[in-house]
Amino acid sequence: MWRKRLPFLIIAIAVAALIAPVVAYGGFMVNVATVTFSETTGSLTATTPQSSVASVTVYNYMAAKAGGTLQTSDGTTTME
């Protein structure tokens, strides 16, 4: 009897896993603020920070939040 219900249980768990983040964050899209600035290694000065806000999907936001992000344009430091 439970073998007939097993596919429905698996589908229900998958649907719940996909819907839970949308419910938790209040929508499919999340606004993310980003602050960028330039600096030169060895220098004591940096440029004025530039900020921007972008909308990303809740799944991309959760992936970035779990691992964090750190990027540089002149070097090879990248953490995502």
C-alpha cells in the first residue's frame, strides 16, 4: 500500500523544498544591495564606494548567503 503512495510523497517533499524559500522570503525575487570600491594594494587610499541594488531570485540569494561573496577585479581572489 505504501509503495503506491511513495511517488506522491517524493513529489510532495520536492514541491515543499522549492516553495519553502519563496514563502520564507516573501516572494520569488529578493533585492540585494551591493557596495563596490577600488583600492590599490599598498596604498592607504581608496575610491568612493559605489552602491547598487539588484533583484535576484530567492534561490540565488540563498546560495550567495550560504557561501558569501568576495571578488576582486585586479587579482585572483574569488569566493562565491
